[in-house]
Amino acid sequence: MISLNFRRIKAVAKKEFIQIRRDPRSLTMALFIPIFLLLIFGYGLSLDIDHVRTLIWNQDASSEITRKFLLDFENSKYFRIVGYTDNYREIEKKVNNGQILMALVIPKDFSRDLRSGNAAQLQLIVDGSDANTATICMGYVRSVVSNYNVRLLTNALSGYGISSARTINARGRIWFNMGLTSTWFIIPGVLAMVIMIISALLSSLCIAREWERGTMEQLISTPVKAPELVIGKFIPYFVIGFFDLAVGVIMARVLFQVPFRGSYLLLIFLSSLFLTGALSQGILISVIARTQLMASQLASLSTLIPTVLLSGFVYPIFNMPKAIQLVTYFVPARYYMTVLRGLFLKGNGLYELWSQTLFLFLFGFLMFIVAVTRFKKKVSA
């Protein structure tokens, strides 16, 4: 066991706070870039998708007419039928957990209405936490239903013994985001991206700055141990990270009117895990790089690109090639983005977010241990 002296940790943390205050570039990056990114992405971004994960509840399963209708969804490239159910509880559970984006509910009198010439009803349940995806899903369903209605009308006019043209009326229910407001989906994603990138970039400079300024040799000569030095460097950026989070949540609630339906205590807890991992990753980069230029480049490469492209922020993960989907499991922002969207829009608790919580804990713990272990109090690399 390593004994830690909290007076020395406090001294290192105080020193780092002073350096941050005297470095206007770091302060600008920490305080104003998150606000800038939230404004830009919140007002200017929209997205597209396909291969929609769909669950079906067919209450008229004995009818051949119903089965033929569902073939249009099964054979469509826009839908991926992930299973069948016989209750709303399973639909709600899978939508909450993000396992499906949409559910089709076919009532028991579906085929009877079609045979009698009445308009058959079709219920569509869509996860509205992603407004853009929900809108596209509903458009896809309407397209399938419209094509089926055209075939019904053609059969009626061709004399198949049908006295009147039958139609299907699809009625949609949007969950979590009734107005399909795109910023409700975008803002939590931007917040996750900002916390990851800013935290890693800021902390990646802290130790490299000491080497460049020639002050690391002075720190090495002090009684401060390596773990104490890393923790002392860690604390100021942890405070800044939570400040950025607080600003982002306030902007989301006040400026963009994004609802928050979850627990703020759970948000603080899971954000602490994520910040620990992001800051530890930045400190590890700083230990390895030793120059601020190299540290910032490595931090950008290891956080910016994966967070933007592989976290589900810009492109839906289920729409990526299988090989790329496997890579996304190692991108921590993927899990934190799910956490934020679940807390803001769905009101998810720890039960729904347990897998994300487990990964964020492992990510934070392993990154912190590696950063502390990798740093050595010696002049040579």
C-alpha cells in the first residue's frame, strides 16, 4: 500500500490552480470553448440513419394477411426486426435500455378490418429521444404502409372480388420527445463530447508543461511522491470539468429547454467516473509526451476523433460496419453519451444504466492506475 500525504497533495493542487490562473489559453479553453461548442452544435446540427432496430407485437398472428404485411418490413433494408413480443412492458423495457428504436403493434382485428373494407389500424411506438431518428423512422413506416395501400387499391381495381379499397392507418406514438425537437438529442451528446475532449486536452498539458518550463526537476527533488503529484495535478482539472458540466446542464435546461427527467445525484456520480477516466487519460498522455505540442496532438487524436465519430454522436452505431461497431466498445464517450441521454430524456436510473456504469468505473479505475504507475520521479524518460 502507498501512503499518501494530503498536505503535499494539497500543495501540488494549489500550485496547479495558480498555473492555470496564470495561463489564459488554458482558462479560455476550459471556460469558453464548451459554451461555444454547445451553441454551435445545438443550433446547427442534424443527422440521418437506416437499419432501424424494430420489435413487433402481432396480436393478429394467426392471419396470413398480417404475416404478408409484416414481410414488407422484414424485407426492407431500412428495418431490422430484432424480435417479437406479446406485451407493452417488454416494449417499454427495450426502448428504455436502447435495445430498440421502434415497435410495431398490430391489433387483433387488423385482418378483419381489411377484409371488411375498413381502415385497419397500426400502432407505431418510436423512441423520440433522438428526434431526427424518430422522424426518419416514422417516414420509413409511412412509406411501407403507403406502398402496401397502393397494392391493396390495385387488387381492388383489378377485380379480385373486393368490393372496396382497404387501407392501413398507421398511428404513431413518440416517447420521450413528443415534439421531435432535435436539440433534445444533440445537446446531451455535445455535453459528453465537450467533457471528454476538454478534460483530456487540459490535463494532457499539466506534466508536459512542467518538463518544458524546467520545473519538473524541482518537483522531483521534493518529498512529493509520484502518486501525490498525479493526484495533485488531477484535482484542479476535476473541479474545472465539473464546472463545465454544470454550465452545460444549465445551458441545456435554460437556453435549449431540454428536460432533465433523471437523478442529479446519479448524474454527479456517473460524471465523476467519466471525468476520472478522461483526466487520467490526459495525464497519462502528458507523462508519455513530455512536450505540450506532442501532448495536445496525442490528446486530440485519441479523444476528438473517437468521440465525434465512434460514440454515436454523429453516426448511429448500429448503422456502422460490424468491425467499427466492435471498436466503439472501447470508446468511453459512447457510454457517457448513453448515460446523459438516458438521464435527460428517459429518466433512466442505475438499473437501466448499470452496464454503462460498470464500464465507466473500469475505464476510470484503469486509466488512473496506469497514469500513476507510468509516472516516475526521475529525469530520464
